[in-house]
Amino acid sequence: MTKNIGGFERVLRVVVGLALIAGYFMNGDGAYSWLYLLGIVPLATGVIGWCPPYAMLGINTCAKK
């Protein structure tokens, strides 16, 4: 798995993922509270630096070396 997510996008994904997960813990008693747990996906892809749909579509946002 080669990295296919650039630096800024990785940071953005981690921030969005953490915000969604924090929203679950702050407001976790609603009818659709499980949707906040979808924040795990951007958090994981941001930490790992690899996005499966990007790999399938041939997208790479990493800086060129």
C-alpha cells in the first residue's frame, strides 16, 4: 500500500474524523447518533495515508518527488 493522500488532506481527514467522533460522545443519545461513528473512516484513512477508493480510481494527492 503506497500512500496516496497528501499532507493537507491527511490533516483535514484526521480533524474531520475526530470532530465526528467527538460529536458522538457529546450528542450520542439521538436517533441517528451512530452516523457520528462514520468519523472512524476519515480518521483511519488520514492516519494511514492510504484511501482504497483513491487507489481504485488512480487518484494520488501526495506531493510529487
